[in-house]
Amino acid sequence: MSVDQKHSEDLREARQALLERTDLTGAELRAALVSLADSWLTKRLGSAAGVALVAVGGYGRRDPAAGSDLDLLLLHNGRVDDVKSVADGIWYPLWDAGVGLDHSVRTVSEASDVAASDLKAALGLLDARHVAGDEALTAQLREAVFVRWRRDATRRLEELADATRERWERSGELAFLLEPDLKECRGGLRDVHALHAVSASWLVDVRSARLNDASTLLLDVRGELHRRSTRPTDRLVLQEHAAVATALGYDDVDALMRDVSAAGRTIAFAADETWRRVRTTLRPPRRRRQQKPVRRPLADGVVEQEGEVVLARDVQPAHDPVLVLRVAAAAAQHGLPIAPHTIERLTVESPPIPEPWPSTARDWLLALLGAGTDAVPVIEALDQAGLFVRLMPEWERVRCKPQRNPVHRFTVDRHLVEAATRAAGLTRQVSRPDLLLLGALLHDIGKGWPGDHTEAGIEIVPRIARRWGLPATDTEVLVNLVRHHLLLPDTATRRDLDDPATPRLVADAVGDHRTLELLHALTEADALATGPAAWGDWKAGLVADLVRRAAAALVGAQVVSTDGLDDEQRALAAAGELAVHVRADQVTVVAPDRPGLLWRWAGVLALHRLTIRAATATSIGPMAVTVFDVTPRFGSAPDWDRLRADVRRAYDDALPLAAHLAERERAYAHETGHVVPARVLWDDSASQHASVVEVRAHDSIGLLHRLTCALADLGLDVRSARMSTLGAEVVDAFYVVDADGVPVDDVDRRAVIEQALLTACRSAS
């Protein structure tokens, strides 16, 4: 074994030994990796004259992860005879040791010129650190890079701001993603590096006492993620959450993700504030050259100055407990940020609001929430300073709490804020906009407590309402909004609206028209705040139809139930031939009636990559009319002519649906995460004429086909069906009757049906 090979092997073994030490995590592991690399490189460079090894980027900052490349610059004075041999004597042994490497060889002048034209190179060189060789060369480089960075600060910071915005749009927000990229996301480590670069410009200081702690946490998590990944990645994927949490000493995964979210929000908030101050600093001088700042009154004791909300000169926060809410409402209503110094004063000097709150405090809270989306950054500022928890101590239980559901794009606290700001756009639709805003802010507050979040919310909301000074009648309405906030969407998407029992059930639950009106608006606000998959024209139409029917039931009016078919569908049935009609997101299949049509059509639609959201089956004489609400599984519509041909083949039993669906399912990657077992439930209150059996399961291609096959094999007739897809989960409800047309009441018969449905959920074919 040559000397070079021996050095490479020693480095590989030493690195592996470090990574296998479970007692080394976080900063200690990073320090050990840096020390090992520094020592090895110093020995390799030896006494070569006129050269220096410089660590840049993450290695320069001393924060490499286990899978990070070593960012190295071999600096030389331009007079070294064979600098290539010197470089090869370092690079090749590193590669042989299995160490990733990002390397370059340059003079001080060359490196400085590259930094002047390449933003990425400039950012890396701002973190330059001497490792070995001629320290004077490294010092010359650092001086040259920093002088040019500060001289060109206006241009470089504008360039960095543009790159940062593009990265945010591409990568999303770290605080609210189930699988965030710890480096690239908004609120990730790239933002920390960008803030250091801003600070290095000397134009703007970075003011965040908690920024270092947030950065350290993300580095710790990234380190364990790299150590456990076959291919180093900065994306905190679901299957690694538990292992990383255990390695870092967390009791559970949610505790880890809560801290990750909080760190992301701290970094994002610091970035927002810093870039806002950069924009102010870089404004043309003529806009800043004023003898005296203009102060515009916004509210009692609250003024605007240079685009920020500040306190009037004679205001004493210690004597004005409602001032926090007044400042926040004024900022949100005018779309302005609260000045950092103002936040600091309010945090230190403001006393608690007396309990119960005076009516003026409630009014300012409502004005804050009613500002809509402009309230979000204001509430975030209060939250970062710990002021929002003072206003509502229960907030601490939901703050940064993750929602392990792909439909939800926000943590619980941010979801509640988003719901309230969405409700602000719906206040003209209700007679009590104040209760709508407060109900939206509180509807999921119970998620901070163990057990069912609705039941927990029902217990918590009266306490909050008393603190806010609400009368008992308003408190009762808020409790009912929390109790029934899922009633309308769940009923509309999972029950047959034409069954008289459905609107009657809703009417009995809500009790009065005002509550129904508020629930309708809350449902929309909640769904819009959840994510794009939670609301759309289809669901909005179902909910509106249900509300119309429930409103009629409240006053005892009769809602005429129809078969739901339009003239075109009736004409197809009258023609008496098999036909497929496609319109927007609806597929109607008309065919001579025979057993098992629903499972045949469900199989064909699944084969053509269509997700079924609802299905109804109606008989007109000898013809069966089945209407499906569908969406393409992968975004593009199928070949409708081929689909029509497959419907014909399925009707004639000439299409091996089970085999084709099994093949299609095998062609797509399966999720590796844990899948909760399926569950089957019966709802005896949903219909007087059929039994409603509900299947809750993990979604898969052909699932509806398998479920309806199982029901058909047991001699059951599916009168109608509702499908609700929530991320990777589905809730399918079937209105079934036995062969003689009556509901299924026998307990033993139900047990057989349940087992068949559960088997269908587990089956891959």
C-alpha cells in the first residue's frame, strides 16, 4: 500500500469511526469532523511554499454534515512551479477516501475576480477560513473579497434578494412542510447564510437574538439526517423523522417537528425583517433625504413613520394594556409592519389585559382578524415576540404544532390564523361577522390537547370566551361552531343529499339558521386555509346544496328530491343503449341494467387514471344511469374514446379488469411509510331507506373497484356512493340494500360485509 493509499484509508476509517459514535451529535460531531479534516489536510499540504488551503462555504463555517462535500480552495501566489501536482496530491487521496469535494485552484486575484461575477462563489468566500499553508495568502483573499463585497453592496444585495425570492418560490416554507428541505426552504439554512452575507455588507445589521439557536437546531437535524441516509439529503423525509428524533433525544416525533417548525419561523421572520430594512436602506437617496420624518396618525397613540408602525412620542405602554391590540390592528388594517423597536417596547412594558376584557380590547382583536391576509405577518410578529401567547395562553399548546396530514399545509396555529383571515373575506355573508372571525380562530384549538380535538375544543372555548368578556349566548354559538365545524363538509361529501334524512340530520344538529349560516362560511374559510386539495367548485357546490336543504328543513319546508339527472342524461336513458357521456369533471354511463355495473365502471375509470369523488346510481325503466364526479389522478384527461371502448368491453365481460388494475398498481411506486389499517363503520342515522357503510382506508389504484366488487359478491345493491379523498386517505360511503331492497340490520350479516371490505382494502388485486 502506497503512502497516499495509507493516508486515504486512515481518513476513511477515522471518518467512519466518528459517524458510528452515537455519543457524538450536533455541534460536537461537526467539530470532530472539522478537526479531522483540518488535521489531515495540514499533513497532506506539508511545507509547500507559496500556497494555502482555504476552507469555504459550510466547511469554512465549521458546520459540515456527514454527507457534505468539503469546499476547498487551493490558493497560490502565482509563482509555484507545479501547483497542479500540489493540488492532485490533495484532491485524489480525498476522493479515494470517499470524501465529496468541491474544489478549485486560484490566485488571490483570480478568486476575487470570480467572486465579483459569481454570487454563489462570493457567498462561499465570505466564509473563507484558513486551514493550512501560507496564512498571509488567506488574509489577502479575505480582505479582497470583503472590500469588493462592501463596495458593491447595493448591486450584490439586490442580486442576493432576487435569488432568495426565487428559491423561496421553488422550495416552499420550511415551517409548514411535512418533508422540508432544511437548506433550501424559506426559513432554512440558506437564509441564515444570506443573512450573514447581508451583515457582512455593513449596510444592515441582523437583529435576531434567537437566530443562532434556530440555525444550530437545523444543523443538528441535518447532521443526523445525513448520518442515516444512504444518499445524503437535506430533505427531512417522513421515514427518517423517528430516527432523527431519537438520536437528538426527543421523546416523540411531534416534539422534533415542532422545534423544526419554530426554527424555520424564527429564521423566516428574521429574513423578512432584514430584507425589509435592506429595501429601505437601498431606496434612492432623494426619498430618504428629509429633514424630519413624517408621522401619520393611525390610531390612539399609534403612528406610521417611514413605512413602519411606531408608538406616538408620549405613549406609555405600561399604562395602556390594550395598546398591543391597538398597534396590531392598526398595522394590519393599513398593511404595514410593526417596527422592531415598537415590538420590543410592547414586549417589555405592556401589562396584561384585565379579565374579562373590556369591549375595546375585543373590538381591536376583531379589527386585527378582519384585516384579512395583512393580519398574518402582524400576528407572526406578535407570536415571535411572545405577545400573542399573552393574549391567549392556550395558544402555546398549538404553537408550531405539526399536522401529520398531507392535506394540511400549515401547522395548527398558522392554520387557525389563516382560517380567520380567510373568514374576513366572508363576513358580508353572515349576520354575526364577529362570531365568524372568532370561531375561525378557535375551531381547531383543541388540537393542542390529547384526545379528540373537537371534544377538547368544546371544553376550552368557554374559558377563552369568558376571558374575552363574551356573553353566554355568544359563547354558546362559538362552542357550537367548534362542535360542528366538520359537519357540513363531512356530510356533503359522504352522504346522499337526496335522502331526506341527510338535511334533517344537519338541521337537528345546528338548531337555527344563524348557526347554519356561520357554519357555512366557517367551512369555506377552514377549507381554504387547509390547502388547495380541500376546497373547489365540486365541494363548494355540495356544501351549498346541503345548506339549502338544511335551511328548508329548519323551517319545515319540503325540499323536492329528484334523481339528479338533467335532460341530456334522461335522453340517453330513453335511447335504451349503452353510452358514455363526458362533461367537464363528470362521466355518465348509461347501460341496460344488470348486476355489478358499479364495480365494472369503477374499474374502468381507475384503469384510465381517474379518481372518483362521488357516484350515484339511478334506474329509469330498464336502464341504469350511473353518474361519476371525477378528477384525473395525474392532471391530464384520459383518451375518452379508449375509455368508451373499455366500458363496452367491461359490460360484455371481455375486459379482465382485476388483472389490468393489478398490473397498473404494480407499475407505480408504493409509499414506504406506515399505513394505518382500514376501518369500516355503519351509520344508522343517515338514511331511512338504506344502510350506510363507510370505509376509511389508504388510497390505492382500483380501491373503489375492489370495494364495490366485494359488495356485489355479497348480493348487495349500491344505491349511491360518496367518495372523499383527503391526501393519501379516502373515506368511501355506500348506501346499500339487501337483495330484497331493504337495509341490512342483521349483526352477523354486517360482520361478514365488514370483513369482505377490509379484505378488499388489503388486497393488491
